[in-house]
Amino acid sequence: MPANLTPQYREAEARYRSAKTPEEKLKALEEMLATIPKHKGTEKLQAEIKQKISKLRKSKGERKSKGKLFDPYLIEKVGAAQIAIIGAPNSGKSTLLSFLTRARPEIADYPFTTHSPLPGMMEYEDIQIQLIDFPPWLEGRIEGNAIGALRRADGIIVVMDGKSERLLDEMESLLQDLEENKFELEKEKTLILVNKIETPLEQENFSIFKELYEEEFAIRGISFLTISAEEKESLKRDIFHLAGIIRIYSKPPGKPPDLSRPFVLKKGETVKDLARAIHKDLAYTLKGARVWGSAKFEGQLVTPDYVLQDKDIVEIKT
């Protein structure tokens, strides 16, 4: 028997397919069940809808029962890497996120507009890197869950207010607060952005700041208000290097390389790591690879322990 689905059902089904949240999906499914013609031809479809509704309601109940354990800092990593953005109120963290991604955080002249971690995706050439704007750091107080998120991040951007009269004190206070929480910023994984460098006085203060900390961290003086397109791309490149990742392109034997979707590895990883990323069993049959890019000559045959470099093209040999 044909289903003869009504326009109302079709509309609810379309809303279900475009729904972004479990609540929206549940509402659409309930409307689908209410508007579907009730006859033998739709019995199987009715059962499927009821099963989906049951699963969503059960999931919703479990989320409520576990509400007290919810951790806003536990953000799933999406993209090639995850970078945390921390800093004092009004330092420019949210402006940075808005500038580099499509995320639209609330930005205002008053502090504390960021109440919970907010992610956004930064496009860099052929990959995306996830940036997370943390709630503002307050001197003498760091949330315990924030430290866990910093440990999980592939890199950390510290945004400082270059107009602050306490610039040096704030930096020392931040380092002390992190140390008290048993966390230390690593040189290879940290970028310090001193924002609002717009006048000779601010430039002079930044020079002093840089002189004190440039041996410990990578540091840039910047103004998000006047940054140029070239500076924006340079900043993106710095963030890519901060993530500690490389892009590798695979080449099937006798065919051109696939340059559209690189494999993302950590710096220092090898041909064997790439084989494992392609398929977990490939590493066991791996004999070597031909490499174009970092090798001494194009298509050089290398061993499985050969350390790859960014944008290498690799043809696996088994």
C-alpha cells in the first residue's frame, strides 16, 4: 500500500533533516508522527519514527541526569589541531576569534562578554584549525577545568592588552597562577600576542616586554584594529606552526598525488606513522616509500623511519 505522505509530514521531515540540535530533531519527529497517515502502508515508517523518538528522549534524560557533571571546557577537537586562546578581560581574545574564524562572539568595551569557551574554525590553506576563546583570566583565579583544556590543546595563544599600564605585572601574574595550578607554558606551544600596539608609547612598552620574554616565548606585537591582509596571513602561518603539525599528500603508484585532502601528522612523525594513519594494518606490510619534497632528490626511496616534512608527497611501498 502506498504511503501517501501529506505535505505537513514532508515539511516536518525537512525540518528534521535540517535540525541542528537533539531538541529540534525530537520536535520534528513528534510532528512527523502526528501528521503521518495511519494505515498499513506506513506501519514500518511509524515504527522507525517511534524508535528515533525513543532514543532521543532517552538521550535527553541521560543528559539531564548528568547535568551536574557537564564540563564546558571539554570541547571535542575538530579539524587538524586545537588552539586555546587565553587572556585578561578586554585584551582582544574574542576579536581575534572573530577575525580569524566565522564564529561571532559577543564583543564589547566592557569586560566578561565571554562566559564559556567558544570554538571557531580557522581556515589555513588546505586545512582547518580549531580556535577556542576561553573566558577571561582573572588574576589569582583559574578554573580547574580550564587547566585540563589547556593540557589537551595542541597550542596556546596568550592575548595581552598592550595599553595596560600593568602589562609586565599581568604577564608575571598569569605565569604564577598557571604554575600554582601545576601548568607551565611551553615555548614550542605558546604564542604571546600583545594587542593594541598603536602608539609610540605602546610600541616602547612592547619592546621592553619582548626583551624580557622573547627567550621564553614566541611574541608578536599587533593591533587587531589596524592589521593588514598580509599580517593576517602571517598570523595564520604562526598559528599553524604553533600547532606542531605537518601536511602529507599521498600518491598512489602510477597515479598523480591527491593534493585536495592532506593527512595531518605531528612534527617529527615518520613514513610508518603515515602508513598507520592511512590504515592501521598498512604499517605491518610497509617496506618503505618514495618521497617528493624533503628528500635529497624527487621520488627518493626512503625507509619506514624516515622523518617527514610539511607538504611532502609520499608513495607507500609494501
